[in-house]
Amino acid sequence: MEEDKTFLKVEEINKNFGGVAAIVRVSFSLDKGELLGIIGPNGSGKTTLVNLLTGFVKPDSGTVIYQGRNITGKMPYKIAEVGIARTFQMVKPFYQLSAFKNLIIPLYSSRVKKLRGGKYGDRDDVAIDLLEDVGFERDSFVPYKIASSLPHGYLKRLELARCLALRPDLLILDELFSGMSMSEVASTLPIIEKLNGEGLTIIMVEHRLKELFRIAHRVIALNFGAKIADGPPREMMENEAVKAAYLGSEEED
Amino acid sequence: MLPSIIIYGLVNSVILALIAMGFSLTFGISGVANFAYGGFYIFSGFLVWMLLNYLKFPFILAIIVTIGVVGLLGFVTYWVILLRVRGIPLSEVIATFALGVGILELFRWMGFVTYEFTLPYLKKGMIMIVGVPLDYQRLFIIGIGLALVLFLYFFTHYTRIGLAFRGIAQNERTAISLGIKSDRTAALSLAFGSAMASVAAIVILPLGIISINIGYEVLLVAVAVGIVGGLESVPGILVASLILGYAQIITGTYYKPEWMMVVYLAAIVLVLAIKPSGLFGKFKELEERV
Amino acid sequence: MKFRKERLDRGIKARCEDIFALSSYREILYLMFPRVVPVLILLILPLLQGVIGLYWEKVLMITCVIALLALSWDLMAAVGLISLGQALFFGSGAYITGFLNYTFKLPPILTIPLGTLGGALFSTLLLLPVMRLRGVYFAIVTLTMPLLLARFIETTKILGGTEGMSALSSLPNIWVELYVPVFALLICLFGFRRLINEDYGLVLQGIRDNDRAVMSGAINIYWFKAQAVFIAGIAGAFAGAFMTHYYRFVGMPAFAMDYSILPLTAAVLGGVGTFAGPTIGAFILIPLSELLRAVGTLRVVFYSVILIICVVGLPEGIFHYIRRKYHQFERMVDVG
């Protein structure tokens, strides 16, 4: 058997929820450094797919191979440990903690300890640096504010920072831009581009197609749990099946 | 031997099912914690006893009054205690548990602990089935138990109130937006569950004396059956009761009778390790595991 | 004239928010007072035997024991595990200690630490399969554990069965009897508070508030839950181990409902999550219940009532109220 160099390989994943086919025989692969977009109307199974990849839901059948290792159905923390970080659509930070304290927890994990050579730098400083990377103004009070007092856009960026704290090799963003204002999206997009440019492999589930198509290398479209298209962004825009899938459901901007 | 095991196993299973049903209706099906269940069970027994012995009520009247009173007690418990802590499941558990303990220990303090506290059989006498003697009371238990299981199933799947019970457990907001009065439904569910507890008590307690510790055991049984079968599933209750009931009788007959209790512990631990949502439980799985 | 109630931080508290608090005696005293005074009181009480009487000294000891159980409850609650069966820890520690002393004639100085560790280990292992469950279901199973274990002992007649094991070694002297629980209490109280305030404690509370997020942060939440239960188990099992040698007996009553309800009530009364709260709760509840000793088992009814009232009416507990009063003052302000 020749060794498969594909970064991420998803084969024939299936998931049924009590009679409802959420994901039907989805397969795709991902190369290192790619930025893959996942689109589809509401209910097409995008978040379920993310859950399947990250261990929050176990597939009924199929495999997920990551860097040559089979991670199908493993526990979420194990998957995070091998370097896959994901955001949650419904942002739920630790509300009573300040923004930077929110990051302490992933910084406490054994993965981060290992990556930093076993010795621990000051977690608080690392947290503040991370927040700066995602656009929190460093010399202001914002990183120290309690999470419950931060506006939604900041919370989404906090989610991003939480993922980055893990020093992931694969970043999965589940509708990061939803609920963000135009200017917030405009300031966050370059951050993602930069991360990808530095070599971080990214999967982005998005509804905001305009922004996604600008930075994605390749896009997959889902409808009713099945993959209906797979190709570069400009192909997606011409694809009849994709257009038909979105007709009838409102595009959210 | 075998027919005896089959029949008494069935009786035991139905007893377990009867005990578990009221609890599952409130907690498993409607999502309202009722850990005063054991307290209500014993309270029903003592209430019937007091009505019979102090007020000299006729049996039928005592039964009807008790079921009504306990149902009402459940209803009131919701409004007085649970209303304020609704939605904080742990506070619900603690508050109702405290209520149950309070009721039980109150009776213990009042001295309701001697052998005179028994309930009469519904009808004396017995019949022979396949060479096995079976008294009418146990026959009644089987009959009423199975009838209640059927009733519960149809009630929660086909009647408006029953469906409302299930609705508020699954998604309270949706239920409210569909016009279901969440609080009143929950209170009704508590009332129904408590009433079922009293029905179970009235048929089962005559088999022995009304002992306060039974109150705690009842909770244990209800929980065990719920965990094994899946708290929100009526078929699950039945199957779990059959499994536990027969397991108990078999260990009691071939092993030692005292080991019957250990069956519960083993069953709970086993189920939790393998399939935490129970044999028939479905949607709880996601929430429980992760 | 319309009035509005206003709450302000006391001037001195505002000054104490930073390291500069160390610059003046007044601020230092303000910070130290609520911490040092209770500790001093606790340390001095055992010495006042002549004044208070031996009976109340024994009450002090029992209070410390229950406070330990309440602390262990609070630690588990901090990680999101609500236990209705603290008696599990107490009984496990008690039985292992009793067993070691009865069978192997080991002295208390050995049996108590071994019983503590063994009891904590045993309880943690027993609760391991249950930790995956959501809070409520966990609570239900913890409720049944002590009952089941007591039944198990009753039916299998091991470890003394219904008679228990008696004529165990006693503790050397009254000073040991009083000071050991006091020290254990102080160590656990300040130790747990320290733990919760460190990053480790943040992880634990994170598991309680949002375990999904913690898990996606590459942290094995089940391992951390197990750790928390074990540490809580140490406190609880110690309580049982100690009392075994005080009573010189261990039997099924070691798994009694009292040891589950009392710590729970103390914690809810005092204020969940603060560690100081449950301690205060225990120090209010136990002496009070001793005064009610005359009414026998009605005491349990009394606890139940308090529990219900607290859960429903005063969910934050007494400690929060006291702390608020200490740090803030209220006044009516005229808003015309």
C-alpha cells in the first residue's frame, strides 16, 4: 500500500439521526496549506460534517484520515490534541471570565505544553499576544473585559483566538462571520488569509459566499447532506446544481 | 420450578414497572425532576391507612381520595417549590429530594414504624395457574400494571396533554410558541406522576408492611429502571423492568435472596458503562456524552 | 422625594484591589481580618474545654468532619458534578480504615491515611463510569451508591455485615481528637480555595460551564473530573476514616443518608462554590442541630426544610451575603 500523503481524507462518511439522513456518503480530500470552503443552504449538514470531523458526533460509517492517522469517531479532546481546532457556531465563551482568561484553558492542555518544549511561559502574556493577533487592541482594556460584556464580533474573534491557542495544524471555522458586521468581517478576513499564508490548513464553513470565494482555494457544496460540487470558487458560481440548491433559501449577508 | 419463576418473575417485573412509571412520566418524559417520588409513594400508603383506620372510610373511597390528594400534592409541589428553580435541573433535584426525605423522616419521627401499618388486599383468595399458586392481589398487580403501561404509552403518544408533556421536555421554547402552557403542563405532569405513585403504592404495599425505607428503595428502583431502559421511553421501562425483575427472581431463587438488591447496582453500572442513555433512550445521548 | 438604594464599595476595599494594599497596615488588616480571625478562633476553641465543656468540644469535632464533607461536595460542584451521596466517600474511608485496624491491627496513624487514600480511590473508581453523564443523572446515581453499598454489605455479610466491626483502636488523646479535624479542615479549606483560583481551577470551572469548549481545547475532561473527584474524595474519606477511630466502630451507618444530606445542606446554606460558604454552613447547622437533639429524628426533617428554603429562596447562600456586607455598604439616595 503506498503511503497517502493527503493531509485530510474523508471517505464515505454517513450519519443518520433517527431516520433523518444528515450526511450521505460525503468524501473529499484536503492538501496541506489549502483553504477549503464548505457551502450549502441551511440544513444541508455543514455543521454536522464539522462535528463528524472533530469527534462531537460519531459517524455511522466511513473514515476520516488525518495525516495518515485514522481519527474516525475519536473523542473530541483527542482530535484537538493532534492539532485540529474548531470554532462553534453558537459562541459560548466562559462568560464570567475576562477575555484573556478564556484562553487559559486551551493553553493548559498537554498539547500546548508539549509544543513549547514542556516548559511553560507565562500563560497570561501568551493569552494577551493571541488576542492581539486576532485584532483585540493590545493597549486597551478590551482583553481584560469580562466576556459577557463584549460585543458579538469580539466574541467571535475570541473563538478564533481560542483555536489558535492550541497551535493547530488544521483550523475548522464554523460560520465565523455570521453575526459580524461588514467592518468586522473586513478586518478578520486578512487575519485568516495571513494564517493560511503562513501554512495553516483551513476549512471554512460559510454563508457569506462573496468573502469566502475571495480567499478559498477550493469549495465544496453540500445539499441535503450530500456533496453536490467540488471545485475552485469560480466554478461554484457557475454550477447549476449549487445555484438550484440555494434558490428558495435566502442567502444571508 | 420453571413456571413458578416465570409467573413470579412477571409479577416482580410488573411491580418494578409500576413503581418506575410515575417517576419516568415526570422526569423522563416531561423533564421535571421529582425526587420526592419515594416520599409520595409512602405518603399514599400511610394516607390510605389513616383514612381506613382513623376515619373508617370504605376502601374504595380511601383509594380515590388518596389518589386525588397525592395528585394534588404533586400539582401544588410544582407551584410552590419547583416553579422558582425550574430550568436549573440540579436545584430541582435537590429541592424535591429534600421534600421526599422530609416527608419520609417526618413519618418516621411520628412513629409510623411498627407492624400494624399494612394495607388490605383488594380481594383475598388465590387461583392456580399452571400449577403455581397466585393470589388475587398479585394478579391484580399484573393486570393494573400492564394496563397502566399501555395507557401511558397511548397517553404520551396520542393525547394532547401527553404530547404536551413530551413537548416541554424536548424543547420548551417551541412548546410555548405552540401554545402549550409550559408551567401548567409541568405541574400536571408532576400531578399525574404522583398519582401514579399512589396507584402503585396502593396495589403493591399490601404485599408487606409499609416500611419507611421502602420510600428510598422506590426511588432507587425507579432510577434503575429508568437508566437501564432509557428514562423517556415507555417500551424501555417495560423491557428494563422485565430484565431487572427476572434477574432478581432468578438470583433470589438459585442464589441467595439477599443478592437481589445487588442486581440493581450491577445493572446500573453496566448500562452506564456501555450505553449511558439506556436501552431504548435516544436523544439524551448527545447531551449526556459530551 | 423618591429614594433609590445604592451600593458602593467601601473605600478601603477599593484601595485593596492592588498590590499597593500591602503598603499600609489598615489595608492589610482589612484583608487579613476575615481570614485570620476564624482560623484563630478555630485553633483556640479546643483549648477552651474548661469553659465550653467536653460536650461542645465534641460538637466542634463533628462540625469539622461535616465541614470536610461539605468542602468535598463543593469541590465536586465546582467541576459540575453535584453529588447527592457524599456518604459514599465517608463510608469508603470509614470501612477501609476499620478493616485495616480490625484485621491487620494496624494503628490509627497508619489506618487513617491508608483509609483516606483507599476510600478516595475506591469512590473515584466507582464513580468513573458515571462521570460521563450530565449533572442530573450523575446526581441520581450518587444518591443510590451509598444505599447500594450498604445493602451489599448487609447481604454479603462481609466487613462485619449488619454488626459492623467494633472494639477498634481509639485515638491517643483529646488533643488529637480535636486538633486533627481542625487542621484537616483548615488545610482543605485554604487548599481548595487556592486550587480553584489557580489555572487548574479555571479548567475545572470551565468543565462545569462549557465542557464542549474545554474539550475542543484538547483537554481530557474526564481525566480532570476524575482528579477533582479524587481530591474531593480525600477530604471526604478522611472524615470517615477519622470518625471510625473516634467511635471505635464502623458499620452500615457509615453510609447513612445523614452524611449525604448534612454536607449538602451546609453547602447550599452557606453558599455553593466558595468553600468558605459550606464551612460556615456547617458551623451554623451542626451546633443548631445539636440544640435540637431533643427532638430526635425530626432533625432530618429540619434539614430538609432548610434545604428547600435555601434552594428556592436564597440560592446564593449566606457567605455571599456576608461578603457583600463586608465589601460594600448600602445607602438610600435621594433621586427627587
